[in-house]
Amino acid sequence: MYATWVALIYSLYSIASQPDWQAWLPPRESSRGVSSTPSPARPNESQLAGLWVPDEETEARLKGLSAKLSGGSNVPQLSLTKTSFEARDIPYLSQESAPRVLFASWSGSWNLYRQQDMWAIYLPGGSLDVRVFLHEEKARYRLRVIAGDPSMNESLWFVKKQ
């Protein structure tokens, strides 16, 4: 129930009303070639179904992180079917007592919703607040995943595994 309230409150308040909201958006001239123009039409859920893995740049960052941690982690994955999802080993920085990197895994039903002028995916039931934004690139989508506090955690970019 808590996750439902978090999603409702988050969707009621726009990102633009949050401090430093521009830091959540990709740069206009992104070296990744990601369009900063959001997808205007609602994506078909079947386009999003499949296995999503970190892109090359995100994977390189995560390998560097895993090298610093004892007992490396598996590669993060997000598996979407038409109605359900499974998120595995999503890293985030926690500040509960001392800053440390944690990994979250959970599953459930997902839904697509409009967040201002972007499409986003709601993944309820996890131990932390996760935002997933869709970015269209050359008729394909990329997922920008922000796990935990966006002021502390960098975006993780996911691509659909072919």
C-alpha cells in the first residue's frame, strides 16, 4: 500500500516542481544519441516486453563499482512481460547509517503512465522508490532507471537485449 501512495504522490507532483529537476533529464546534446524529446504516443506494452540490461556505458560504470565492492554482484536486469516484471540486482546508494551500495531485487505487475510529457513505468513492491523513464531512439526505446534518492543516485541506462 505504501508503494501505491508513493506512486500516486509522485505522479501528482511534476518533476519540474522538484529542486534540481533538470539534473534528472539527459543533456540536450547527449553523447549517447538519446533524444531529449519524449515519445508523444503511448508505447505498446508488447514493444517494452523482453529482457532489459545495462547499456555499455552503464555496464562499465557498474563493473568499476563491483570491483570496489567485496564479492561482486550480478549484472542488473529488468525483465518485462506484458503484465509483470522482475527486477534483479538494481544498485543504489543508501544513506541509512553510513553511505553504502545496496542491491535490490523484486517482482510484481507493472503499469505505464504519463509523467508530464514523458512515458514512465511504475514498478511497485520494491524496497525503494524506482523511477523508470522511456526515451525513444531511432524507433527503439531506452530505459532510464533511477533507483532510490535521485540526488544521490545516478541514472542507469538499460537497452532491450536482442
